Amino acid sequence: MKYLKLSHQESRFQKEGMEADIHILFESEYYRIKDFRCRCLDCSVSNPEYNDAFCISFVRKGNFLFNVFRLSLDSYSGCVLVTKPGYNRTVAHIHTVPDECTIIEFKEQFYKELLEQYEGLNFMLNNDKHATLIKINPDVELLHYKIWEHITTRRALALPCDKLYIDGLVSEMVETVFGKISDYKPDFDIYDSNKQNHLITIERAKQYITNHFQDNISLAEIADFSNVSAFHFSRLFKKLTKWSPHQFLLNVRLKHSELLLKNTEIPISDVAYNSGFNSIEHFSYAFRLRYKEPPLNFRKGLYD
């Protein structure tokens, strides 16, 4: 593998016609957050590469097959790839749209702590299971968005990141992802033609929702931003995400309100409006349906 050094935090590698940029966006004592951007324009397969760290990779764009130990994981937007250290893998790029991932690469000490905390999880115990793919929910989409937004905004302004804030979001993502880990099963309901023709549409739609969830957005606005007719948009979105646009938006808003309740002391009314709800009553009703208790009790329970 040939490395072309860009800076102490950036590298570009080329291998057998494959090319990618990898930037380290943030580093703590326990993990690194990397921005991976494939530069391949043709379908190709990498040579075997050795993985030496535990990673959680959020697929932002594109479609690729992650191949390890007779298992091929079909990765695209709406998926998180969880990989263990100590194995060889290859990556097959499927379409002409280069894939992009946000990779959280955990250092050895943190991986040891994960092994202890999740020692009863079959995925962690079984040495034959080197990787798995998880279909994520809007909670993880929002957590990733907040991590990405904070880091990229601070970098653009040449300001340091709030370490404790990022640590909290990463911890929340780890807990959410580990709560969904199971044996990988390909989703045969999502055909290759759907992915090839409509992945970009869904990626743009989720980008619009996570950027504007505090606003009173409409189906037409999301569809227009996604370059598809409103007539076809809802069907496509639910087909590829398993959520209706409204369900996705509502869950993003509720997850945002949960984070505010956990991490701030602002009034419940401000939590509601800052999360995109147009009334306290609507917020309280939706929150109770999901969390089985009203927002005030949820906040009080954090300190009991």
C-alpha cells in the first residue's frame, strides 16, 4: 500500500487502482474519529487488508461490500458496520458513486473495557464472528449528525472541539449500537436496482431532515431537496429505511429532546421548541409514548 502524506492528520492511500482519502477529524484518549472518502470511480475490489482495531463505521454515502471470513456485508446509507480487530478483509465497491464513512476507531484500552462490559454478547465472545452490519434507527442518525456537525464546524472556525461533548455522544452511540447487535441477515427486500437508483435520494433526504428537524418542514421541501417527486418520495423513503418520513423526523426530534433533558437544565418548554415541536402538549404526548413517562419525570429520574 502506498501512502501519500497530506499532514499529520490526513493521508491518502492507493492500492491496485483503489484510492481513498482518510482524515483524522478528532482524537481522544480512547478513540479516533476518521473521515473515509473513497475516490474510486469504477467497481473494484481491494487486496486483503489486516484490521487491527475495533471500529464502528457509519455509512454516509454509497454502497460497498465488506468481505470477511466467507461473509459479505452489504453496506449503504442507514447501516453501521461493526468490526473486530485481528482479521483480514476486502472491500468491493459496487457502483460509480464513491462511498463515504465516518469511522470511530477505538484504542486497545477502550476495546478491553467494551469486552468486559459486553462479555455476555455472542458477537463479542465468538472468535468466528469478525464483523456485523446493523440497520440503524433515527437515534443513531442524529447522534452521528451531532458528532459530525460539531467537529466540522469547529474545524472550519479553527476552534478546538468540546471533548466532553463528543465523548458523551460517542458513548451514547456505542450503547445504542451495541443494543442492536445481532447476527447479520441480508435485507432481500431492498433490491440492487433500488440502491443503485435511489440511495442518493435517501441520503439527501436524511441530510435535509437532520439539518432542519427544528423547522416545520414539509414533504415537498424534503422531496425537492432530494431531487425526486413528492408523489414517489414517501414510498421510496419507507422502502429503503423502514420508516415513513414523518416517523423518521419525529424520532430525530425525540432523541434530540432526550439529549437536552440529559445534558442541560433548560425548561421543558424550551426543550420542546428547540427540538422542533410546536406545542408542549404535542411534545409531552409524543415523549410519553416513546419513553413511557413524561419529560419532567424522565429528567428527575436521571438524578434518583
